[in-house]
Amino acid sequence: MDKVVYLSNLFDYYGSLLTSKQQAYFKDYYFNNLTLKEIAENENVSRNAAYKQIKDAENKLLHYEKILKQYQNSIKIKEIIKDIDPKIKNKIEDLL
């Protein structure tokens, strides 16, 4: 799986556990496609500071998934339920 897609999925699960600054930088970089230079200029910080915030956010997301396995488990559940009654399947997917 592409790194960007994987990290974006992890952000959906664990993004609220990041600091507000990490969330903002992550969203700007991955969702708004801003460069490190653009983020640094917008936030009045150095390019290195923006890079560090993004890397810290990535590492936290990976750490949370390693421990909690929410994303990995949701994929397994979706695989298990793919062949069951559509009504039940929809109810389970709504919970994921």
C-alpha cells in the first residue's frame, strides 16, 4: 500500500491523538499537498521545524497502530464480513 494512503488511513483512526500543531502540519502536507517550504512560511517556522512536526506525527501514527491495531483489525473485519447478509454487513461497516 502506498505510504501516503496508509498514513492518511492511520490519521483517520488516530489523528485526534496528535497535537493540534501536528494535525495541522500533517493535513497541510498530506491532504492539502503543501510543500515543507509553504508550510514553514504559513506557520512562520523553519522548514526543518515543519519537517520535524510532520515526521513526529507520522511516527506517532505508526506507533499507535503498532500498539492498538485498529486499522489492521478493520481490514480483517471487512474481509470476514464480505460474504454475509448485506443488511448485517452494512450495520457492521457503519461501526467501523
